[in-house]
Amino acid sequence: MLLGLTLLGACGLAQAGDLETSGDVLHLLLPAAALGTTLVYEDGHEGTWQFSKAAVSSRIVVEGLKYAIDKQRPDASGDDSFPSGHAADSFMAASFIQQRYGWQYGLPAYIGAAYVGYTRVASDQHYLEDVLAGAAIGTLAGWYFTQPYKGINLTPIAGNGTYGLYVSGRF
């Protein structure tokens, strides 16, 4: 639910006309939703620790590459175009959500992360290859450090006139 509200909020900003701002906001909201879910939904700190390792490792790789590779941004505002930190953060969060809670939550998160990447290219902050590299770094970090949550799984159900919530887990 937190992820859904996050995506709806970003879409509202996009409709307001400020593409870059909507991407910036979603870039912050995706990791916040992922971290918030570990704090609210789970018992213990395993998910929070996994998220932290994925986020820190992704950011270290991104900043190291930005420091080592001087690539001018498309709008000539700096020489730190490669790789995209926005894409890395967003795809790390999406990968974490998918790995930890499943595709029913991961797919909307990946769509949101792809939108963030799109806004970075469309607003002349990055080239496509910068965004693809950031997405790969973030996805790999999220995938490597995240284990599925073993608690109760909540899956929304909608189809054939049936709407509800499927609850499963070990009792």
C-alpha cells in the first residue's frame, strides 16, 4: 500500500508538468518505501540490515565510478554523468522490494524505477548508458544482499469478479 501511494504521488507530480521533479521525488520515495516497509511490516531488523547493505554498496560503487570517470552531462552541468545515481538508488529499492516481498510488489517498483531512469534522460541529466549502468548496479546490489521475507505474505487478488487479499505464511 505504501508503494502504491508513493507511485500515485509521483504520477501526480508528472501530470503537473515537472518531469524532472517527479523523477527526483520518486527517486527518494522508492527507497523510503522499501526501508519503511522493513520497519513497519517486519519483526526484527533483518530486512533493514539487508536494505542498508544493498543501499550502501550500490552508492559506494556509483560514487567510485563517478570519481574515476569524468563524463560530461548532456546539459553540460558537470562531469559526473556516469553512472546515474538516481537510477542506481531506484533500481536498488525496486530489486530489494521484489526479492524481499515478491513480484506483486516488485513489478510496480520496477515500473517506478524505470520512470525515474526515463526522467533522467528526458531532462538531459544523463545519457541512456548512464541510466542503464546505474540500473544494473542498483539491481545487482539489491539482488545480492536481499533474501525473501519469511513472515506472512499478503497478496492482493483481483480478477473474474473476485477481489480480496490472500494471506499465507507459516503458523
